[in-house]
Amino acid sequence: MFGFTGKATQGSFLHDVFTSLPPHYDLINHLFTLGLDGRWRLLAVRECLKGNPQKVLDICCGTGDLSLTIANMGSGCVEVTGIDFSRPMLEKAKQKAEKRGLSDRVSFISGDIAAIPFPDGHFDCIGVSFAFRNLTYKNPFAGKYIAEVIRVLKPGGRFVIVESSQPHPGSKIIKWLHRFYVRHIVYRVGWLVSGNKEAYCYLSDSALNYYGAEELQRFLTESGFSRVSFRRLLLGAAAIHVAII
Ligand SMILES: C[S@@+](CC[C@H](N)C(=O)[O-])C[C@H]1O[C@@H](n2cnc3c(N)ncnc32)[C@H](O)[C@@H]1O
């Protein structure tokens, strides 16, 4: 469906996609997850806050929902940083923080996950919502991104991922419905609402062909995490993975 020809193409393609999507991003996200994205982020936030972390990083924070929920639920005891390379996404995140009176509990910074601007072992926890797929699906920089996450996590630190996944292999009807929904609804409606055909072609292609929960668990273990557990959401359409370094 979509082919990448090289590192520069992939990096700038994703940057262009996420610089052009912001006006519709939150709305489309809510629509496609049937309004469940907020609930799934909340479950991920609970995982992030286990063990009472002092410093939490939200990578690929987008319009800031994961960071803001951590800041809100951490009740002032957690220092939260959100990082993303799309300035329009970060602008939205900052506006939300101001509106919700959370500006003093969370900072949003511009940067690439290939070079996280913090020293080794700085964070107790790193969270990522609906963006790990972008970092790792046919992405030639995937190894660099994971190495950076591992570098800035403290020994014993937690990496929490909430991401779309694949329905359980045993359930053929659900698998068919999932494919139909992503290929025909997500792709066409996303294209219609955003006007960006290429972006939704990539998003639906990557959603259909990304790792299932066990595969992602294996990938994280092979990447250097010592313990990786997961929980399936909505019959496997999404999953939360917790990986300990
Ligand atoms: C699908 S959005 C997810 C946003 C947000 N985490 C959420 O829950 O809605 C993916 C985000 O990843 C960001 N992104 C992708 N690759 C990145 C990279 N290499 N460095 C920094 N941000 C990146 C994009 O700019 C975009 O905001």
C-alpha cells in the first residue's frame, strides 16, 4: 500500500504527516477508537504512575493528552515532560495545559526521539500513546529510538506503551471486522476529514500490518528490556505493554 525508499524519506514523511494533521487530529482519533482512546490512555497512565515516579517522559506526546493526564493524576508530585517533533501538535498541547491549569506541572519540548535531550538514567518512567507504531513500523530509525529510550531510563525504570494491535489470531470474524474497519472506514473517513490521502494510507497500512501483542512483547525483549508484560484491549484491537529495563 505504501512504500518507503530510504531514511530521509521516512523521517520527513512522518514529520510532514504530523505537521499537517493537528486541526483534526484529536477528533479523528476519538472517532476511530469509538471514543475509547481516552479510556485506554487512562489505563496507560495508571501503569506509568505505579511505583510513584518522580520524573516521567511522554515521547511523541502529540497534543499532550497522556502528559496532561499524568500531570493531573500525579497531583503535583510528578515532573512531566512531553516531547514531539511537530510544532503544531506541541502548540495544541500547550494550549490544553493552560486551559486546564496544568502549565506548572508539565513542560512540552520540541525534539526528535532519535536524540532525547536529557542525560542517561534521567527518567523513572517513559510513556508513549499511539505513536510506538510510527517509531517502529518499517522505520529505519527504530533501533536508534529504542536505544534512546533505554539510555534515558533509570535502571529498573518502566516503559509503558499503549498502541493499536491485532485481534487475537483465534477469532476470525473479529479479524475480518477489524480489517474491514481499518481499510474502509479509517482510511476513507480519515482521508475525507483531513484531506490527506497519503497520511491515512500510511496509517491504515501500518495499523493492519503492525505487531500483535505477543510479537511486540518479543520485539521489546529482544531490544533489551528484561521483563515485558501486556494486556489486550477491545479483543486485541489495542494493547498496553509494560517493559522494565
Ligand atoms: C499518532 S500521534 C500520537 C500523539 C499522542 N501521543 C496521542 O496519544 O495522541 C504520533 C506523534 O508522534 C510524533 N512523532 C513521530 N515520530 C517522531 C520522532 N521521531 N520524534 C518526535 N516525535 C515524533 C508525531 O509528531 C505525532 O505527534
